[in-house]
Amino acid sequence: MIGAIAGDVIGSVYEWHNLKSKEFPLFTNECTYTDDSVLTIALADTLLTGTPYIENLKRFYHWYPNVGYGGSFKKWANSEHSEP
């Protein structure tokens, strides 16, 4: 999990760029966590606490709403429905 989150933060500034080089700064001031980190932690919390994953995904979305979720996920997370 730590590796996934580190990769998310490191890659956050390169996400929409076609970077081919293996030489780049790992951490810059612009690096940040994204929806990938938030949802990884939400699922880890589900495994550790037994909280239903749908409840956790929606709860974590509302705790961290502005980190790059796709439109369909936002719509689902704000709905009353449990099915995606």
C-alpha cells in the first residue's frame, strides 16, 4: 500500500504527460495525493475494520472530494445507490 501511494504522489505531476525518461525528480513541490491514494486507503480501511467497502468509498470521497475523481465516480458517490 505504501508503494502504491508513493507511486501515486510521485506520478501525480506526470499523470497527463507521456514521460519516457527514467530520470526525473521523485518529489517536487507540486506532487500531491490523488483519488488513487484516497481510494487505496479506503479499501485498506475496509480490510482492517470490516466496514463495508461501498460505505468506505463514499465516506472517503466526501472527506476528500477534490482530488481528481472521474465524473461517473462522483455521480455514484453522491447518489443514494450502493450499486455502481
